[in-house]
Amino acid sequence: MIEFYHVSKQYVKNQYALNDINLTIEKGEFIFLTGASGAGKSTLLKLAFKEELPSKGQILIDSFNINLIPEKKLFKLRRNIGIVFQDFKLLTRRTIYENIAIPLVIRGERKSVIDKRVHSALSLVGLTHRRNYIPEHVSGGEQQRVAIARAIVGNPKIIIADEPTGNLDTELSIEILKIFERINANGITIIIATHDKNLIKMFPKRVIRLEKGRLISDWSKEEIL
């Protein structure tokens, strides 16, 4: 599904944000990407959906080298990848329904299709009763669920989440991770960047750990010491 071959990223000469990363993520996996601030987590995620290009190496998704995708065809890659951010990135003057519908509106989908998919996404995250609210009238945990619903509404193959529980307390964080598990149960690959060791212990998944731009460990269902 996702393959990194000797991938490095430099923003400043002789300083690596990522250094010689070799990594394979299979279809339907649930991955925690962890490491201290500045370890390279966000950079790796940005490379996976081609927000940035690697300085060296190749990145393949479904065996296709994404470095070779021209800008005008980049939308085809991103249709298969849903993104969830720590700070939600919701449109404050649009309803929850409208925020979730945005990717489908941009694609030019029919209203009947939009209604069906938005309702399905709202149901999965438990927010059907909030569809006509605006973001400032719901809680932070609910706003993050809106962001997740927006990420899944287009039926992507991959969900990438960068610190999706970073602004939430432990109870809400657990709720959010359970939603990601439900999404993963439908065969969608989940990659979550987090520094929260307690959450990782509660949800034993494959864990990829970065340190100073290098992949230093990769294991499943074991505690982080």
C-alpha cells in the first residue's frame, strides 16, 4: 500500500528532517507513528500525501511512484487519502453538514450522493443530531469528530491523522481512537502521529518510532518503555 525507499528530507543543508527511511505499510493496517517533537512525524505524513517532496528516495502508493504524479493530476492521489489535523481546520461559518460535504462538493458530486455519504459519515462518528450546528457551538471533541467525518466522506483508502488527540483530554482521546478503530474495521489504512504513550498502550497496534529523523523501532503490540 505505502512504501518508503531510502527516503530523506532536508530543509537546511546538512540537517535532515528525515534520514534514509525504509518503511512498508500494508493495506488495512493501523499504525501509530511516534517520537518526540521534531522527530520527523509531520514531515513523513506530508511526504505521504505529497504536500512536500523528498530530497532523496522514492515513495510508492499502490505500487505507483507518487514523485512522478504531475501537479494537475495530484487530486487523484489525494482523493484516496483523508487528512485529519490537530486543530480541526473547520470552516467556522458553515454548518457541520456543510463542512463534511466540502470534499464532495469540490468533486461535483450530485446532491443525492452528498446527502447519503454525509449522513453515513455523521452516523459513524455519532453526530447526526449536530448536522445543522456550526463548529463553535459544539465541543472540541465533537469538532474533531467532524474533521474525521470530513476525512472519510469521500471513501478514501488511507486516513492520515497528525496528533488528532493533541488538544483533547484522555476520555475524549479514547473516544476518538475508538472511532478510528471502527473506520479501520472497514479496511481503511490508518496512520496516526502521536506522542501520547498512554494512548498507544491502551490501543496495541503497530508502532513506528522516529528519533531525530531516523526510524529507530518498528513493532506490534508491545509497550513503549
